[in-house]
Amino acid sequence: MSIQDIFNAVIAFDEATAAAKTQAELDAGTDINAILNDGLIGAMDEVGEKFSTGELFVPEMLMAAQAMKAGLAILKPLLAEGNTQRKGTVVIGTVKGDLHDIGKNLVSMMMEGAGFDVIDLGVDVDSEAFVKNAAEKKADVIALSALLTTTMPAMETTVKAVKEAGMSVKTIIGGAPVTQAFADQIGADGYSADAPGAVKLVKALVA
Ligand code: B12
């Protein structure tokens, strides 16, 4: 039994095994971050590579994502465990035109686990919805996710809309193609490459 079994189950689109092996590793006391990064996320990286080289297609990518989600569901209570004192409110979503939500969900779960109230607007969220919800919920931070280079401009549109609305809410961005340089370029208040980093960033911004 090893983390490789989880990796292999995701690559094999096997939801039941991905869930069972994730549970088995947890029961064996394996570090949750190792299960997440080396097992579940590592496998999705491999799937992405194979998609790039034409070895896999969208349906397979989706099946792998389902297997990954089955493993994530096992980890979720542990990721969300911990500090119950609320630290602030985060409105999160995947930007307009983009349907990828696995990374966004992970960021959302970890923020909840860190004690933030998280309002998840889902995928394909336009700038008006981000602004409206952040205003209504008196959010401290708006967190934007994008996985496609073609949807990164929607991040800029949203950051601009927040500024035009005269809101004091901070904006942070993330997702595989996003960089610190892009965050600086569009005037976002922060960027992180991963979910634990996103939590640190939000803590620093609301402190
Ligand atoms: C699964 C997947 C899909 C699934 C999505 C299922 C779902 N419910 O999310 C499906 C099959 C639907 C899909 C569709 C498409 N996909 Co796709 N997909 C992927 C894949 C394989 C994995 C993404 C993933 O979930 N990774 C795991 C998560 C945990 O990582 P993550 O999202 O990067 O999130 C982490 C960080 O980025 C960060 N983060 C994420 N969000 C945020 C937000 C904030 C605020 C912060 C601070 C941090 C942060 O923290 C997360 C955790 O550490 C990637 C390849 C890859 N390895 O990235 C391609 C990939 C993103 N897809 C790609 C493409 C091209 C598409 C399609 C256009 C394919 C098509 N021809 O139809 C469509 C687009 C649909 C749309 N309109 O969105 C390309 C994008 C290329 C590009 N640069 O633009 C990729 C890179 C594959 C490739 N190598 O070509 N896809």
C-alpha cells in the first residue's frame, strides 16, 4: 500500500479505489499533504501532460477529475478541521468562461478549515456577481480562480470592476496559468501557487 496506489487509481479513472486508497493511507497515518500533493494532485498533473500530448482527451480528463474528487471527499473533513473562530469572509469563484473547479474547491476547503467564512459562487462567474456578492456579504477578500489562459482576462475585468465599485475588498488570484507577474500587472492584491499559500495570503491580507 502506498500513495502510488492513489495516483494509479486516479490515472485509471477508478473512483472507488481512489477513495478506498485515500482512506487506507489516512488510516495508516500518512501525511495528508503528501496524499493530496503526491497522490491526487500529482495524478492530475500527469493527466494534464497526457492531454497536452494527445494521449488523453476531455472525457478521460473528466473521469480522472471524478476519481480525484472521490479522494478529495475523504480528505475534506480533515482539511476543514481546526480553528472554529471565524477570521473573515471570502467570496470565491472560477471566473467567467472557465469551468475548472477542483483547485478552487481545494482553496475554498482550506480557507474554511483556517476559520474563514467562504461563499463559493461556483464556476463561470462574471464580474458583476463577484462585486454584488462581495458587497452583500461584506467580504474581506474576493478570490478568483482560472485554469485557462483564455479566461485570465476575466480576472482583470473583475479586479477592475471591484476598483470601479470603490470597494475596499482585497482581490487575490490563482490557478495553474496564473503568475505573480500577472497579478501585479492587473493590480490584484495577491497571488498564490497553491491552496496552503492561498490561506497564508488571506490571513496576511485581513490581519
Ligand atoms: C480536470 C481538468 C479538466 C476538467 C475540469 C473538471 C473540473 N470539475 O474542474 C474538464 C474535463 C471539464 C476540463 C475541460 C477543459 N480543459 Co482542462 N484540465 C483539467 C486538468 C487535467 C486538471 C486541472 C485540475 O483540476 N488540477 C488539480 C487542481 C488541484 O490544481 P489547480 O486547479 O491548478 O489548483 C491549484 C492551484 O492552481 C491553486 N489555485 C487554484 N485556484 C486558485 C485560486 C486562488 C485565489 C488561489 C490563490 C490559488 C488557486 O491552488 C490549487 C490547489 O493547490 C488540467 C491540467 C493541469 N494539470 O492543470 C487541464 C487544463 C487546465 N485544461 C485545459 C483545457 C484546454 C481544457 C478545455 C478547453 C478542453 C477542451 N478542448 O474542451 C476545457 C475547458 C472547459 C472550460 N470552459 O473551462 C488546459 C488549459 C490550457 C491553457 N493553458 O489554457 C489544461 C492545462 C490541460 C493541458 N495541459 O492542455 N479540464
